[in-house]
Amino acid sequence: MNNKAEDPTLWNDASEAQKLMRERQQLDDSISGVKSLEQQLRDNIEFIELGEEEGDETVVRDAEDALKVLRAEATRRQVEAMLSGEADGNDTYVEVHSGAGGTESQDWANMLLRMYTRWAERSGFKVELLEVHDGEEAGIKSATILVKGHNAYGWLKTESGVHRLVRISPYDSNARRHTSFSSIWVYPVVDDSIQIEVNESDCRIDTYRSSGAGGQHVNTTDSAVRITHIPSGIVVACQQERSQHKNRAKAWDMLRARLYEVELKKREEAANAEAASKTDIGWGHQIRSYVLQPYQLVKDLRTGVESTAPGDVLDGELNEFMEAALAHRINGGAGADVADID
């Protein structure tokens, strides 16, 4: 790799050169990360030994706390080592769609959008809001974000599915408990090495006015673009840019990515089951339940992983769920059925 990077003819092909340099940087980061973990492990073991010899409990306790943090980081890197799928290293799109239930489910969709945005930012990824369709009273009907960074798709790909919320509705004057559903769909950005052909004659292109904040321009021009791929029924939309031309280009990229994701799913044994789970945003199709009242619990129905701190989960602490789901998927998705929570 270093020999190729030092080849004076490398930059004759700028695209290949950039790809090689990205791969080199990723390998350097992986190697330096492992060396850093090893060094920190040795240092903290020595601190514990010194603290015990000198009877300094503070030093011992601080070193033990550091080892717990180190363990979490080692686990994360171990999971990343398993991300060897064809598109795992790519950037990714994340779509959020509210289910039936009006304002309640639209508010839930907005909570999920915030949760994944917070997770991505905490994990060092960059997030761009590409499209949002606001609800009538509160929340959102749908939204799409672009998460950019190494292994973004690999980490997020198991989050596709229906997410269920149980809480006392802030929109119910009688303070009754409500159950809401929203769906997440994750698909990878298609880079230049992946060729996806789309016939423009198979697509319907619509333009419309962007929703949300944005000033007079947003309210007076049809800059947002929606593309419907008629054979598959896939619909993508983009309103991020002020220019209709730029939104159209981004929407085409999103459509190619969606078609690629469909092809990837066909190669997996669980493709039919996953596609079925996305056809109905409601009971019986959920992958995870979030209960806020009358008790506090988040439970993944594929792996059985639970958290009694839903506030932290909704603030972006998702790694435990993602790691378990990735391991579950790599092992073939086998395991006992997990009962849902009331």
C-alpha cells in the first residue's frame, strides 16, 4: 500500500489515487487504534499496580474506570472488524417515516430522527439533512439524512425496520397511554466503483416547494425534487439545496443507492422477511420497542438486548444495540424468539 502511495504516477488517475489514499488512511487509523489500545492497557495496569503498592485507592479507581472505557472502545473496534460487507464502508442514507396515528406517530418519527442524528454526531460522523416533510401539528411525516464517514452503512444497516413507542401522550388531554410506530430505512451511498443503471423512462420526476425553514426562496420556488421509480415503486426526494438542478442530481444518487440496497438484500437469506417488515408500519413488524410509561425499558426483539435508560438511548446511546444486531446478523440471524414488552 505504501509503495503504491509513493508511486509518482499515482495521481495520473485522480479518482484511483483518492480511493487508494482513503484506504491507506483507514488502515493507518486501524493499526494506530490497536497500538493505542495496547499502550493504554499497559499504562492502566501499571497504575493499578502502583496504586495498590502505595495504598492509593484514588489512582486504582481512576485506572479501573479508564479500563472500562477502554473495554468499550475495544468492543467497538472488534465489531468494526466484522464490517466487511460489500458496502459496509460507505456513507449511508437514513430515512424516517411515521406510521398511522397522526401527530403522535409524527412526533415519534421526529424523536427517531434526533436519536440517529445524535448517535452519528457522537460517533464522529457528519450528518446532512436532505429532506423533511413536516407534520401538520408537530413532528415529521418523513425525513432523510445523509450520514458520512467510514463504516457509516456498516454500523447503521441493522437499524432498518419498525420502531415502537409506548408513552403517555403529551397530545392527549386525558393523559392516556399511546402506542406509536415509525419506520427506519437505511441504504448505502453508491460510490464510483459501483455501477447502477437506471432508465429515465422508468421514472417520474416531480418538483415541489420545500417545507420547513429556509426563507423566501423556499416559499416561492419549486426547488425540491421527488423521483418515483415506477418498476420498483421506490420514491426518493431531496430539498437540501436551493437549486432544483442540485436537488435533482442528489435525488438520482439516492435512487441509485436505493436500487443497490435492494440488490444487496436479495443476496441475503433474510431478504424476504426484511422486505415484509417494511410493508406495514405497525404491530407485529417492530424490531425494537421503547417504553417510557408506566416503566422505563428499551428492548430489541431480535437480540433480546435491553436498556432501562430509554432517555439515554433516545439521546443516541445505541452502540450496545447495534453491536448485538451486527453479531446476530453475522451469525446468520439464528436464535430464540424474543417476546415483546407491553
